[in-house]
Amino acid sequence: MKVYFKKSYIKVALLIAYIFILIFILLKKVIWLFIFALLLLILYTLYSKLNRILERYFIYQILYYPFVVIAIFIMAISVRIFFFEIYYIPTNSMRNTIFAGDIILMNKLVYGPLLPKNPYEVPWFNLFYYFISKNKSSIDSSCWNIKRLKGFSKIKYNDIIIFEHNENNENIIFIKRCTGLPGDTIHIINEKIYTHGKIIDSPPEAIYTYKIYYSDYNKLFNVLKLPDIEKNLIAYNEKENYLSVIMPYMIKEKLLKYNFINSIVIEKERADTAFHKFPYSNLFNWTLDSFGPLWIPARNKEILLNTKNYILYKDIINTETKSNFKIINDSIFIIDNQIVTKYKFKNNYYFVMGDNRHDSRDSRYIGFISEDNILGKATVIIFSKTEKINLNRIFKKLK
């Protein structure tokens, strides 16, 4: 009897907690998730009642296991589409925040899940659909207009986001930090990021390549025995008395306190990182640390077209209009064979950068990131294995 009462109390407590969750979701106006959670509660209640009735009959034994398998299959698909996904990180573009070898949990609820555009993009179900579908040519087509369901929050500065980007007709998954929002004018000056003239604070883990000019090498060398710096030693120039190192910005601030360090300056682009930058035009002589000013397109915002912003936004306009946006005689702009003088953007766009600021293929190379390509927010490092298993990084929250 006591055990029965304890189970009853637990059920009541769980029910109350679930109701509070439903109220919270409703207050956040995430209606689709409220309906989903409410439907789960109703189905569980019906299942519990039917379970007591049907377990007396032989047919229950036959149907039970197929029902469980189907339920697990549906829940697994739902979790991947609407809630979470797991990604393996192959590169060090987000070092020292995320390292190659980390396994990341991506939360889709934060910004709202990006829906599959057709049945071929539904996990696991796509295998069955591929074999039964007669129209294989529709793999890249869109079957419905709804692209993203409502989430609990909007993208903020310094959020670590996971997104798709098409390169050479292949969709590649990227993970970067958001440094520019729709409507911002972003400007990078001497490693510092400005939007509308205000500095966007970089995370303390962000790393840069610096030249450290010194007066006493032996003293400096002892300081650089710190694990975070010693392994990142790049070059030593005895004639000019400087060391070239990769280190976080916060380490730079600490080193400047030593009197044998004359100065620490950002190192200009080296041959191994000086790739061609967005927007791939000689009219914009931008570098990794001197970039912009660049306006980031926002939904329903309009621009007057000119020869300069044509270079910046032509790819976006081509994608949004699905037409050949072009310029004639350096002054006439054509969209869908019609002359235009201005353009109103249909989507929001973002500017992203890796925390490894001098070794990251990000918006300084690939340009703007459309909201339709953002999959979710990276929230937790589930597991970390670089040279060896790092227990301190298991289930570490990302900031």
C-alpha cells in the first residue's frame, strides 16, 4: 500500500511539472511545441487506459512490440527534426572554444527548428521514400512553404551557431560565432569588431597571431612556457627582437604588464592565411583584421543599387530572386529581364567568425549567412577526444 501511494505521489508530481512546462511553452508563444507536448500527454493518457484493458487479451501480446518499435522510430525522427542533433568537429577554426575532435550537441529549439524542405530530407524516412517515389528529380525541390518553426530566442551576438553553406555544389556544415546581426554595419579594425561604431566584445578564448617585441629574450622565454602559448610558438626573429605566437587576447593583456615586453601588435596576414576575401573584388582591399565597413542585409530592408553594392549583394539577390541579376554598361541593373534601381531583401542575414581569428574560413571569406541556412545553436560539448580523452571538456557548456 505504501509503495502504491509513493508511485501515486510521483505521478502527480510529474504531472504538475509537465503542466508547468506546458504553461511556460505557451507563455513563450511557441505554439507548435505546446501542441506537440499536449498531444504527447493525451496519447500517454490514452495508452495507459487502453493498456489496462487490452493486456487481458491475446492480441495485446501480438501488437505490443510492433507498436513500441514504431513509437521509438517516430520519436527518433522527431528528436532529430525538431529538437537536437549531434555533430563531430573536424577542424580547429573555433579553437580555443571548440577543438577538432569535440562532439557537439546542437539545440534546435533555441531559434526554432529548420524544417526539411521535402521528404528526402527527413532522417531515415528518406531511405524508404527514395525507393517508393517515382519522381527522383524532386530531391532538391521544396514541397512546402513553411521553413522554420518559432523558437524560444533570436540569434544574439557571440552565439555559437551551426549552419549549412554551399561550396562547389556541396552543402557543408560550419560552426562559427555570430558577430553581426541583420541590419548591422560591421567593421573590423585592428582585430576589434565594431557594429554601428560600438565594439562587440570578443570571447576571451578567441585567439590571434601576434608579434611580441621584447628587450630580454630569456625572461620572455620563461613567461612563454605557459602551456597555452609554448605549443603555439610560430617563429623567432632574432634581428628584430620579436616572437610570433598564436595566443588568446586575454593572454596578450597579461603579457603587456611585463617591463621586458616592449609591445605586442597584431601580425599582418601571412602567406599561409592570405586567401582571397569576400567579396572577391579589387575594389575592396579588405583583410582579416581590416574588413568593411559592410552592411548586413535584413528582411524588408531596401537598398538603392549602385556599382559598388552590386558586387556585395549580387549573389544574395540571385539566390532570392532565382534569376540572373546583372549589370549593363556599369549603370543599368536587370532582374528578371526588367530594369530596376533598388532591391528589397526577403531574408535576414548574419556575419560569422571563428574564434581562431587568423585560421578560420568564415564570413570574411564566404560572405553572408542566410537565416534559412542556420540549423541551430551549439550548446554543449558532449565528448572531447583530441590527443587523448579530456574529462574536463565532457558535458561542458558552450558560451
